[in-house]
Amino acid sequence: MTRLVVDPVSPDPAAIERARMALRSGGIVAVPTDTLYGLAVDPFNAMAVARIFALKGRRGEGALPLVAADTAQVRAWIGEMGSLATRLAETFWPGPLTLVMSAPSTLAPGVTGDRQTVGVRVPAHVVTRALCAAFARPLTATSANKSGEPATDNPAEVAARLADGVDVLLDAGPTPGGRPSTIVDVTGAEPQLIRSGAVSWDDVQACVHRE
């Protein structure tokens, strides 16, 4: 593992480039988010996605959430966002709200967990958004832990637990921690709560139904 210490507000472009090159070669990069540390790979690379499942000790039936640099990147790689998704994104992104959208067929099969949907968000963390922008496409952001172990906000724990499988760790210090992102399905006319989290369901509904 290569551990690169980066400023959480103004990351060194050389460190972002090092991580980008690792991703291009099918590598795994541990990244900070606005909640916990996550594992990033190219979600369009089936071999890279398989490496994440092997590292976490998970079978491939569980879907992997994605993060993106901005809404334009989501639209370019995942698909058009309807009025419901757009309203929620404009209100809560960057931030800990994952929107479940129809998945493009170009994603590696393991990303969707054999479903027709994928969860994506724009995180409120400069480092991860910078990496997505440099890589020019969304990345996976499943929690940086072995299956059955707790997720972590501590880069030292990521280094200790996953040194044998992570190629690059972007160490921006402890992340905010707390609850994971709220997951909301926006494929229908009304939002459906999939997982409660950092953004309250009441706030989601208030956003959707405001005049």
C-alpha cells in the first residue's frame, strides 16, 4: 500500500494523479468521504470490481454505491436525472444522500448486484470529488472494511486492516464519521426510502413536496 497524506481542503494534485493512475491500472484506492472512508475502483472495470469483493470477503450479490464529481458527471455516465432526482440533488449534493437510479448497461455486473439500478451521490469531500474529476467518471465508494467488520472514519485503521489489498490510501485524516448516507430510490414518481442515514427522511420529503 502507498499511503499519501493529503490536505482535506486542498489536496496535492500529484497525489490525486498517483491515485488516478492506480485506478487506471485496475487498482483499489481508499478515499475519505463526508461520512467514512471508502474503497474506490473503476465501476466499469469488471476485474477491478471483483478485486473489491475479494478484498472485503464478500460474495458478489451486494450492490456497490458510487460517488461522482458533480451532477454533470452523473448524467454523463449514469444517465439522465428526472425532476425528482434533480430536485434532491440540487438540495442535498454535495452531501450524504445516495440516489438510486436506473443503471447503465456499461457498468460492471457486480456493481449493481444483479439489479437494474445503482446508487450514486456527490460527496461533500474535496478529495474524493477531485479524484472523480481527475478520473473523469464516477467511482465506487463501498465502506473501507472487511465484511462483518465496522466501517471506519480513521485512515490508520484502513491502513492496518486493508494493507494487503489497497494500492493507494489517500489519507486526509479522520472523516466526520457519524451515520452513513441516506439511500433513496428515485426511479418512480415518489421517493422510496431504502436506508435511513445522515439526511433525515423528513427533510427528503419536505424537499420533494415543497411548492
